Amino acid sequence: PEILNDLKSIDKPLDYWVTGYGTGGTFHGAGKYIKANSPDTKIVLAEPGAAALLDSGIKTERNEDGSPNGSHPAFAAHPIQGWTPDFIPLVLEKGMDLNLMDDYIAIPDGAAVTTSQLLAQKEGILTGISGGATMWAAIETAKKAPEGSVIVCMLPDTGERYLSTPLFASIEADMNEAELEIARSTPSHILEPSA
């Protein structure tokens, strides 16, 4: 309810809500609420292009208790941690059965990491790989949306847990000269390493 309530407080509609999925709980729960209270909102669901389970059209085979009985045939390893396990979660499948998704976006290889890095560099937003994927999908949605559309996406994680992963592999552990110069610009709080 927070998304719709916040937009209502500024008299704005929610035109698009963009999300990915791990368990599918956010898509199903928030999606159901959004569709019930803002039926004109378009829900955009994203998944890794390398593991396009939903896009394959193949349902996950299940045991009697609803658990998957094996890996999905369309699954392949992908870098978006927390997204798209090797099966379609039951809660996600039930959300799909409710026709909550209006549009689908496949995240190409590299886009999630690049977008996450750009968010940190250009916007000061430290998010993880899934946050980069979600933002990439929102940007792609914005490219097609009518001018003035209100697009909401939630960045589902922080970048701190990814400091030792490929997300930050291109950043040296030691400060370079430009970073040292910035550190020296605040004399009372110098972060310069001791010699």
C-alpha cells in the first residue's frame, strides 16, 4: 500500500511498477494489491535473459506438495544473485496465473552489473546486482512509456554484500591519487592510509 499511498499524497498515478523475482513473493503480493487498487497500472516483470524460465512458457514440474521436482529446463547460471532460482517458485506461478504481469523484460548479460556500477558512480546509490537489474528494466520501460509516466521500481538490496564479488572487481582496494586528494580535502577526517 505504501507505493500507492505515497503517490496519492502527491496526486500522481502509478503508471508502471517494475520488478524482478526471487521467490515471487513481492511480485505476487504487491502486484495483487496494485492491480486491485490501481487497475490501470502496468506491471513489468524482469528476469535474466540467460535464465528465461517464464519466457520459455514451460511450467515447473512439481511434486504433490508443490515443491519443484527438478531443475527447470530453461535455467542457466546467471550473475543476478537472489533472482530466478532454477525453478519457477509456486508463489510466482500463482501470481502469473492471476495475470498480474502486463509486460516482460529479459535482462541481457552484463546489464545488471553495469547498471549497478553506474548507480553507485553517478547517483550515489549502492545497490547490488539485482538492484542494477531492476533499474535496467525500469530504464527500458521508461524508453517506451509515454512522456510524464510515473514508473516505480524497488532496488531490493544493498551493494555492501557484493564488495568481494565481480560487481566491484574493477575497483582497486587501495585509493588512487584522485581518491587520496578527496580524502585529504577534509583535514579533520582524513582517510589516508598510514605509510
